Amino acid sequence: MFPITSGATQQYLADLDRTESQLQQATSQISSGIAVQQPSDDPAAISEILQTETALANNKQIQSNLGNVTAEVNTADTALQSAIQEVNDAITLATEGSSSTQTAGGRAALAQQVSGIQQALVGIAQTQVNGRYIFSGDQDTQAPYQLDATQPEGVQQLVTSPSTRMIQSIDGTSFAVALTAQQIFDPQNADSTPATGNTFAAIQNLMTALTNNDTAGISSALDSLQSASSYVNNQLQFYGEVENRVTEATDLATKFQTQETTELSNLQDTDIPATATELSQLQVQQQASMSVESNLEQMKNLFSYLA
């Protein structure tokens, strides 16, 4: 009699323990809202959950990178608009200086104004965002140019590093996000002479011609400045295109994030109504098991008394 009763009691205790474990799991799922809290909860779903979580983390990093680039590109766009205005101001001064009625003293005064434009353009080339020189290419801890009256173009190039940095979109594509100051203001021919559109050279030539009261040189510099204005405008278009691509990439990343978040929710979130029903059933089952255990204990005590 005793072994049979003991075995039955052990079975019911095992059932009770299992029910209590299920009760704890259901309660935890409801309180946390997460159904799959550990691999044993749903082994088949774990791999997909981990992949989705990795995709979400990657998406978050991409959106962070795009946010940083947005600030940089917007600043560059504004800087180049300012540069174009400076060049156009220089064109106005060159036009004044080329007038046959202009005096040598007047041209010398105009040269001083052009010198201020030259300083402003070098300052634009030194634009920083978060401590980085955004027009210094990959060597962005150092300014790309500085004023230097001993140089043919009136400036000294301090870095020659290209800009190779790319930004990645959530769809796997990548695109360039920056130009260097040399690309924008100081294009060179194969023989290292200033190419058409070279802003620094045009400004320096105008300043020199005005100082020397050289009308032919002023007219030549005026032509160069008009080419420089068109050239810098083309570089500004690059940043406009980058701004559009960053916006598109950000919108796409946001769309993917919504999809991935929904997918992760479907994989691991608790079905509250179903789990609540299960919890209620388990509580009933627990009460029934405890009642049976109580009856078995009474039988055990009765048999012990009879013995």
C-alpha cells in the first residue's frame, strides 16, 4: 500500500511543480509583455528573433550616421552658398575696377576689399562641424588651407588627403558625402597649375591686378572669377544631391525600422488574451492538484494509523 501511495503522491507533486512553473512563466509573460524570454520558451523562434534584433541595431547605427552626416552636409551647403556670394562680390569689385574711369587709388582701395574676400574664402574652407574640418577630406583634424602671401595663389595648402568617406543606406548602397577644399576652390591641371574655375587663383590675380593698376589683368581676373562662380555652383549642386540622398536614406531606414519592430513584436511579444486565459486555466489546475495532494496525504496518514 505505502509504495503505491508514495508513488502517486510523487506524481501529483511533479504535476503540481510543473503547473506552478507554467503559472510563473505565464505571469512573467503578462507582466513583461515578452513571450520569448529565453531560448527554451520557443527554440524555433530564437534564430529569427536574434536576426531581427541585429537588423534593428544595424538600422539604429545607420540612422545615427545619417543624422551626423545631415548636420555636416547642411553646414557645407550653407558654407558654399556663402562662398558663391563672396565670389560674386569679387566679380562686382572687378567690374568696378575694370572701368576706364577708375583711378589707381580707387583700384588700390578695391584690392583691400578683395583681400577681405580672400580671407573669408579661406575661413569658409576651414569650416568645422563637431571639431572636424569638413573640407579636409580624410585628414579632417587639420585645416585644409591658410593665407600665405608668398604663394602664387595667396594661400598655402596644408593637407592633400582625398575624401573617401562613404555613408551607407539601409538598402546596402553607399554614396560619397563630402568634397575637399581643393576640389571646391583650388582645382588643378595635370601640371599642377590652376585649372579653370580655380577660385583662389582668380581672387589672388584680381587683388594683384588691382594693386598694380593693371586693367588688362583686372579684365582677365574678372573672366576667371565668372568661371569660378559657375564652378563653385556646380560643387554646391553636389551637396544638394547628397542632402536629397540622405533624406531618402533616412526615410527608408525609418520605414525598415517600423517593419522590423513589428516583426520582432510578432515573434516575441505576449498574446495577452490567450496567455491570460491560459493563466486562469493553470490556476484552476493548480487548485485541483493541491486538492488531490491533500486527499493523498489524508490517505497516507490513515494507512499509517491502521498499520
